[in-house]
Amino acid sequence: MTDHKQFRAIRGTRDILPPDSSLWNWFERTARGVFESFNFREIRTPIFELTDLFARAVGADTDIVGKEMFTFEDRGAGILDVTKFSLNLDSLAQLEEAMKRGELANSERNRTVVSELRMNTIELSEVTEKITSAIREGKIELIQQYLPQSNRLSEQCNTLRQLIQFGDVLSLRPEATASVVRAHIEHGMHNLPGNQKLYYVGPMFRRERPQKGRYRQFYQIGAEVLGPSDAPGIDAEVIEMLLVLFNRVGLTRTTLYVNSIGCKECRPKYVELLREELRKVKDRLGADSQRRIETNPLRVLDSKLPEEQEIIATLPRISDHLCDACREHFAKLKDELNLRGIAYQENWRLVRGLDYYTRTTFEVTSEGLGSQNAVCGGGRYDGLVELLGGPPTKGIGFAIGTDRAILSIQEGGHLPKLPGLDVFVAWMGAKCYTTAVGIARKLRDAGLAVELPAEEMKFKKSLGLADKLGARSALIIGEDEVASGTFTLKRLADSEQKKLTESELLIHLESERKGETLGRYA
Ligand code: AMP
């Protein structure tokens, strides 16, 4: 029987089709150009890493790590393959050795499972021995007494055995800063001269509730600066770069919010004060905020619940509790922004969801996106490199949500005029096909987009298709044209026709493309 199941993209993921994909490519191309003009260079990291990397960097108590990651267990290799593993005390010792060598995940779960398996296996071999001697001595009642115990123990062993994690526990990346920092450490990039200025482009994965502007596979373009200096000028330059990009792509209905959330000297004291104040008003808060009082009180400031806003407005503000160094850093950041003519709003509630931020945090929101209106978030993360086992290094970065940036550009209605199909080659007669193929190759080599029908078409149909495909011009190649060596180029917008030789044709089309903004996008 034929299965008529219709496959569809998984909820929260989507296909990006032409012509939208052209807009995406243009956006990413523009970002690369802007970032490279600020001397940033691209880093490409894998889309999955050890789950522990994200747990350590992003924070085990965050929503992202706590409930949003796509996590899976890798398959073990070689002797530790689950299908080949048989259970006895020797193989358990092998497992323990493999855990020590790092070939088998040395996780809490594996340690517990192996120690329970050891106890069960010892007990099982004792019972088996008793059964064997009862058989030898022909004591049926003893055999009957031990058999259920033996069965229960083997069943338990089998269940436990299924729980061994033979491979590493991996997660699809929910963000890229952790990977960039991991790569920075792994490749000793702190030994390279100056600050490392890196950017990345690619998909991220979070198991969120999908809605407009919020997907489970979404795309980010981000940048990071890692190095010895935490000069506020670096923070300001990173923000400037982001706004230069937004300006260049016409994302102008935006607001930049900045804040400082202090450092490891002053923030813990503020967090404690906040926690004490929140406990006093606990009964008036929603369930999420009540929980966060203990787990992550800063996140309460993020709350969008209308009934909590009045309470939050009365809470102590971090700006009144920054240490001198952080206060000075924040003041200098604002001077540096002013120096660059960058307008911003201070938002003391901008704490961002991830654990690794220190001092500067910032966010850009864009109009027309509804509730998911943040198009970019970023901040400083001094200390993250050390946390992941690297040498003392400062860091700052941001991530732009490409999906939302594109949505906002589309909503704004100022779409760029992107080049489309330049030439449709309308050839007629089998004898003309060779000439058509040759000319198409030359035009393509010159950088023009050319459509060459593989099958002969009637003249009218050919021009009709050229028009539907949005071609700028149709190049007519019939037997007369081949004989005379001059071709008719018809501009489809106004039907103007020109007779041109092959070399004139190339010059004409190239100059037309350069000056022409008759793009066919949208
Ligand atoms: P974050 O890493 O959470 O600071 O996110 C940085 C930016 O990525 C946000 O400002 C959004 O524009 C975008 N973003 C985050 N999560 C999603 C999502 N689930 N779907 C689409 N865009 C997202």
C-alpha cells in the first residue's frame, strides 16, 4: 500500500525560499562587509558541542540550558559499543577504566549506574553459585527458592545496563558565544597579537514555544571581541558596528538600550539585596518570578507580566550599587557612544538571560515585530574564558536575530533592489542551439544571470516565460541572427529592441547591469 503521508517542516523550523533567500543572502553579505570593514574575521564552529559546555557557559539555571536545548547521546565507539557489551565484573572494570580515560562519559549517571551494576553483578554471581550447587546436590526446593531472586537480579542488571551512557551527551548549539570561547581556548588564540575580533553566521536551536519571530531553528549573525583589554571603547565600537549594519540595511526604526550589570565584586551584593526585597513582595508575584527569587533574581527584572510592573519599579536599581570601577566603565561607555553620535536609552532592567554577562549589556529593539521585538542582544563577558578553563581574557559580543531583522526589513517595506535574471535566451531552431549555448556561457562568465531553455520553444511562449521569470531582457537567437552574427536584445520593461554583435552585447549588458537598479525582488 502506498503511504500518502505528507511530510512537513518540523514545528518551529521553516524553509526559506526564493525570493526571500535572496534577501537573506544580501543581509548576510552586507553584515560580512560591514564587520570586515571593522577588521572582524569569520569563525565557523560546529553546530553541536558537549552539553556541559553550554551548561557551564550559559548557566545550568537558565531557561536555555534548563529546558530549551536539543540534547542527545552520541553512540560509543569500539569496545564500548552498547551492542557488543556483555555484563560481568571484568567488563565493569573496563567501563570504569574507560571513564577514567575519558572514552566513556564520566557523568554522575554513569558513575551511579556502574556502582549499582557492580553490586547487582556480585549478588547475582553468588545466587548463581548457590543454584549450581543445589542442582549438583539435587535439592529441588533450594533451586525453587533461589530462582526468582536470580531472575529479579538479571532483570535489574539489564535495566541498569540500558542506562549506561556509552557516548558523550551533546546538544545542538542554542547560541554561539560558548563555542567561540571554546575554540579561542582550544587554539591558543590568546597568543595571537591584539584583540581577536571574530564574527559568525549560522543557525541556532532552542526548544521554545514557536510564534511570530520565535523559532526552534533560528539564525544569528554575531560578533565577539576577545583579548586582554576591556576598554569601554571596544564596547562602543561593537555597538557602532552593529548600528552601521542596521543603517546600511535600512533597519532604522530601532532603539538601543544599554545597562551595566556590574562585576563579580558588586553584583553578588546587589543580587542579594534584590532577593531580600523580592522575598518581601513574593505573594504579589507570579509563579515564574517567585521561583526566580531563589534561582536567578535578576531575571525577575525581565518580567513582562503587567501586574508585576508596578512592583518591579520600586525595586533597588543596579546603577545605585555598582562598584567604583564598574560605574566608571559605564560612564566611559556612554561618553564613547556620544563621541560616535550614537543615541541610546538606559534601561536598568536590561539584565539579559544568560549567566555569563558582566558590566555592559545592550539590546536593540525594532518596531513592527510585536512581542518578539528584540533584534539584537549582547554584552560583556569578562571571566567566561577563565570559567571554561582558559587564561584571563576579557570579552564582549552580540548576536543579531537574522529572522527578526529580515521580518523587520520586510515590515518596514524598504526592500533593496536586488539583481534578478538578466537575460532569457530565446532560441529557435535546432541549428541555433549551439550558438545559444556558447553565448549563454560567455554572458555567465561575465557575471550575468542567464536562463537558457533546454528545449526549443515557440517565440511567443518563450517571451511569455521570460516575462514571467522577471528577466530584464530577452536575447533572440534565430537562424537569421546566427547567419548575420548580430542578435536582437529586447528590453522587457518597455519592449525596446537593439541589434548587437556578440561583443557589443557583452558591453551593453554589463553596463546596463551596473547602472540598472531595475531589480526584480518582491
Ligand atoms: P539571545 O542569545 O537570547 O540574546 O538572542 C539574541 C537574538 O537572537 C535575539 O535578540 C533575537 O533577535 C534572536 N533570537 C533569540 N531566540 C530566538 C528564537 N527562538 N527565534 C528567533 N530569533 C531568536
